[in-house]
Amino acid sequence: MPDIRIELYGFQRAASLAGFNITNIRVAQPEIGSEERGIDVLFDLDGRRLGAQHTIFHSDEGHTPGKRGSPARAREEATARVTQAPFGMWGLFDYRPALRLRSREDRNRCAP
């Protein structure tokens, strides 16, 4: 589970970069019991309450049917454990299969 402070900061930063009139960014759980719906963060946009969900995204997921996980992320974790130093990696340019996979999983998780 990601750190909620990081999620709130990330959401606030993304909103400010996008120029949206977002206010009152807060944790969703105590207000709406959001674990079942997958909503992590609540915010107000032009006076309306909206919610957002944090999703981990790796662009190399979903390229091989039936195979789960991110080969790049697995290599990254293994390298980080061994080197304990910053390093670079090449990623896949076509993000669409991974985005479809994440969207499908989130939709299934949030369905009533």
C-alpha cells in the first residue's frame, strides 16, 4: 500500500501543474469508507466532491497475453538490491497494453 502522504502530495502537485481549481485534497477512507470502491483521495473541483485512485503503472505490463507483472520492474528491484545505487534502464515505448491492463483491473475492482 503506498504512503498516503505521498499520494496526497502527488495529487496536489499534478493538480497544480494541470491548472485545475482543486481544493480540499484529503484521505478518502474516513469520509466514505472507500476501501471497497478503491478510492484513495477525495478532492473538491469547482465545488463538487470527486475521488481518485492510486494505480501503479509499468509500461511493459500486458505485452504478453497471460503473463502478469513487469519484467522491467523485476529487473529494477533485483539491480537495486545488489547495487544500492542509482541506475538507468530502457523502457517500452508502447504504453497502451499496460494502460488497458490497469484500466481493466481498476474497473473490475471498483464495480458494484
